[in-house]
Amino acid sequence: MKAITIPEFGAADVLRLDEIEVPEPGPGQVSIDVAYAGANFAEILYRRGVVDVPLPFVPGIEVSGHIRALGPGIRGLRPGQPVAALTIVDGGGYAEVVTTSADLVVPLDGCDLGLELAAALPSNSTTAFLVLDRVARLEPGESVLVHAAAGGVGSQLGQAARLLGAGRVVGAVGTPAKIRLAKEFGYDEVVLREEVAGAGRFDVVVDMIGGTARRTGLDLLAPMGRLVVMGNASGAEDDGVSANELWFANKTVAGFNLAAFSAAFPEEAGRALHRAVTAGANGELRVRTESLPLEQAAEAHRRIESGGTTGKLVLEVERG
């Protein structure tokens, strides 16, 4: 089968279109004929070697398509069934066929959701619900600040905060051109990142940027506020947080990593995925998508790394 592989760590041009063996599902797994694969910053971290993966490695943390085969012990799913799935635990989504845990697969039968859009929901939208509900424990009426509000996960966090009953929801973006785009995704206000210090106090701050944004987010927390760290897109050096500062100010810092969570709690991740797919299908979550052929995976990576993308890029794997 065709697959995009990472034969060595490096820039986007190391990605290579290869022919590899078709994977077979093991116990508790299904294999999926991939129609679309989401493109994410996580896959860039794999490619750069920030995340330790065995080489050659097939990236791809989320897909849509049709079930190809069932491993031993699987019930409630069938071959040919349209599905959305998280493939984040072992990767492999940038390929014609991928295997994943059946717990991380959601059927799309009777669901008014095209496969292109379905591939854009598993990672970012599932993350949005888990970060705000499970990690930040957002309460109705609380205020939320989200960095990178026009990006893939940022565009979902604003909407999820609204669905979970947040009061004031503010997004921060890196350029003026992204302000209008971010306002389409549930934010009351959108400000430039360098101006966020004047945006007030927040009960929850979600940071995937790192560096100065992380320090600012901590400073903006109200008493009993929670900062959720879920990335370091800036590539800045880690900013240590004083435990005494947290103690004196009644603040909390928590981390979230979807891959580690899905590996440790696959059933809970699957429930959050089902929630995300349902919200996408009924129009409660909007996703702006753009598709590129699988062969242009390197271009997708370059665009994500440039910081100029808005919404979600997906790779078209199955033609026709």
C-alpha cells in the first residue's frame, strides 16, 4: 500500500511516499481503509524527532474511512462501515490502511457528516472537550482564554467552551489577519498575543504556544484559576513554574497530551471522540477544512509550521 513515511528526522522534505506492507488488526483492533487523514502539529513533532518514534515511521493521528477488517474480540462494528478514528497511539494514518484500537473508532452510520469533515474532528475536537471538561473542569459561567485561537485546536476550544457553558471566552492570535477568522469560532473577543496582558483575569487559560505566552497565561489566572499546557509551538525553552507561586496564589497548572491519554484511557478517549463527532454532525462544532492529496503531505507540514494556517488541513488518501 501507499504510505507517507519519516525515514529520518528533519525538515518537511524528508517525508517520502513509500510502498509498505498492509497492517493487519490484532486483538481489540480494527483496520481502516483510509479516505482522509488529518494533518496536525503533532506529526511535525514526530518528523523533527521531538517525540521519540521508531524509524521509518508512518505519521498520522486521525483518519476517516471504512472498516476493512476486525481483529479478534470486536463487536458492534462491521467491515465496510464508515468511521472516524483516532490513530494517535501508534500513528499510521498517512497511509491507505491503518490499524487502531476499536475503542478509538466511532461509526458514522446515519450521520450527516462527510468523510473530509469527519477526518478533521478526532484530534482537535476531542482534545477540546477533554481539555476543558476533564482537565480544566470548566464550570458554567467561568471565563476562558485560548492561545492560537484561529488554529486547528484553537478553533474548536472556543466552540467547546461555549457548549460547556463558559461565560466570557477570549482568543489570542499572532497576527491581525487571524482576528476575524477566530471570531467565527465562538469567541466573544479576539486579541493579539502581545496585547493579551490587558485582557483581564481568567478562570481557565489554555496554552499550546509556550514561551512568553505561558508566563503571561499564568499571570492572568484568577484565584483558583487553571492553566492547561498542551503544546510548545513556539519552540521556546521550557519556562519553569514555582510551586510556591502556585501555593500562594491558589493557581493550578495541568498538562494534557492526547496520545498519552488515549493510550492510558482508551474508552474515555473514545467517549470524547463520540461527543466530538456528534457535535460536528449536528452543527454545534464548525470546522473549516482544506484538503490536499496525500502526496503533498510535506506541503501540509510546511504550511502548518509557517503559522499561517487557519482551521484544518486534511490529506486525501482514497481517490474517487
